[in-house]
Amino acid sequence: MKEPVTVACAQVEPVVFDLDATIDRIDEVAREAAARGAKLVLFPEAYIPAYPSNRWARYLAAGQDAKGIYAKLARSSVEIPGPASDRLGSIAREHGLWLATGANELDGGTIYNALLLYGPDGSLALHHRKLVPTNHERLVWGPGDGKGLRAVESDLGKVGGLICWENLMPLARFSLYESGVEIYLAPTADDSEDWHDSLKHIARESRAFVLSCCVFQRASSYPDDVQLADGDELVGRGGSAILGPDGAYLAGPLWDEEGILTAELDPQRLYEERQRFDPAGHYNRPDVLRFELRT
């Protein structure tokens, strides 16, 4: 990372179960983020076309229309390659930024929880599938693999990421550290205060800038045939934040409302914080502890 850069977290609702309309929303928000000077924008976990919260469990495990709900999600998921993926690349290219989003990704008959990063040239630079779906998520998603567990080079610096609770997997984090991650993406659906304890630790451990964009969803945004709760009850209250390599907040956390957080990342901070601790550099002992990534 050579120069300061402005980044953004987009804590906005998707258009639930509507692939095209949700990508329209991404286009709209990316345009606004770019107008604010952002060169990278991150959307929440499974943003396209919705995060299947634990409220879904009753439909997926015991509901009379479990197959129907799954099919509804599958038909609104992204296929790679495919028109939706191509359009996301076009949005990144049109607005001249790095576009990172969580997505339900359909491959054959299986849905995966994916983190997709498109470059300003429109290419898919990073494609990571969540290694272990958490708890109720196993009713929805297949397990991912190790192909996306490395930071990628960009004109902003080295960018990598993990999805929600796989950020609690020490070896998955170390894979990013070893590849030199400087901008660490952590899209999530965890809207708890406890999540922020983990974020602060990860920022201090990685000595990287951490962007955590969290799901914001209202029950009323769901179609009538998927009743999660009454009225405008929140089924995802957000809590998005951007942190520095010392674990301090640069923006957020943002709770209980939509919004776009922006912050300027100064590479000077990376070097300052890594003077005393560099997890894959001078504070690493590969002669004692060995790490192996199987892709």
C-alpha cells in the first residue's frame, strides 16, 4: 500500500429475492460511494439477494414450503460465469472502483456463500466461498474451499477477506496475513456487540485496515409468502465499521439504519503498527510453526 485511499462500507438493504433489482441497488450505491471519493466499496455478507437469517430455519428445516423457499433463493443467486457476474464487473468498471460484495452463488444445484471482488477493469479478482456455513446456514449453503484464501494485488494495496464467523478461524486468518493483506474485508451478518470485540482483535492481529459491512434487513422487506416477523422489526441491525491497524474505529459502527460509511486509509499507519508486531514477518516463527494451505 503506497498512497492514502478512501474506502466505503455500504450498509443498505437488498431487494430481497430479486437478483436484478439488488444489482441495480449496488449500481446506485456504488455511484454514490464513488462520488464521495471511494476507490473500494464493500457490501454485506450474502447481500445478493438476501442473507438467510436464522429466522429462515423454520422454513428450511420444517416448513411446508422448504423446497420452495430454497428454490426462490437459488433462482435469485449469482452464477459464475454468468450475466449477473458480468454486470457486477461492468458496475466496477463504470464507476472506476473495486467492488466487493457478498453473494449467494449458485453452482449446479448447490448454493455457496461467496465473497466477490471485482476490479475497476471489470475482472473478478477474488472469488472466495465461505469454508464452513455456521449453524442454521448449513441448511442453505455448501462448504467452500481454499481457493480464495489469499490477498490479491491491487492498485490500492493487497486486498483479501473472510466471511462472518470464518474470521474466527485462526488458520484462515493467517493465510491472509501470510499473503500480505493490507485491506482486510470482513462482510458479516453478525450484528452483535461481541462481533466488534473480534474485529478489534483482528485489526490488531493483522496490523491491517479492516472493513466489516454488516447486514441490515427489515422483516417488512420480505415478500408476503415469507413472513419472518411483524412490521418493521429488524432481522439484521447492522453495525458496520472501518478500523485501523491499531484496532481503533475510523468510521462507525453504524446501527439500526442504512448508510454508507467512508474512511481514508493512510499507509503510514500500517508501517507504524507493524514496527512492534508483524504476524507473518518478524513476529512469525516458521522454523517452529508451519502453515500449509491446500487449494
